[in-house]
Amino acid sequence: MKGLFKTKPRTPVDIVRQTRECLVHLDLHSGSRSGDAKRDEKMTELSKNIRDMKSILYGNGESEPVTEACVQLTQEFFRENTLRLLIIHLPKLNLEVCNLTCFCL
């Protein structure tokens, strides 16, 4: 019963898709000030996703990167054209997200 509500780890494909959704949302609502709370929420989610991508690509202090996960992440990143979208939105991102993005690129 203890592990009943554990969250399933996200796959590299899920992370890239969620990142793309955040970027599209930020693009659609970039001019409006009415959605600042939603924009902040998406920016936080984007930051978390990019941090997860960095962890997949470079590993963390405890483990080395897994080749298969790196391949999945890279393939999905280019399949969905997320790289282009991320570069276009780089000036609109906050400093933390910008730094993480530059590290991953």
C-alpha cells in the first residue's frame, strides 16, 4: 500500500513534449499580461523540464548518463523541432531557464 501513489518517472520523450507544450503556451500568451500566474507556472515547469534534460544528458552526481535515454531525448528533441522553438524563445526566458538551456545546447 506504501507505493500506491508513487509517480511514474517521466521518459525523455515525455519531458521533451512537455517542454514543447510550455514553449508553445509561452509563445501564444507572450503579449498578454492577464496570464502572468499561468506564465510563471509554465516557466517553472519549463525550468524543471530543462533541468531534467540536463540530468539525462550529463548524469547527476550519483550516476553517469544512460546512452539509450540520451538517444531518445535527442531524437524527440529534433523530431518535434523543439530546438528551434527553444532558440527563438531564449530572449523571453528568465535567467535560470536561460542558463540551463545554454548548458544543454
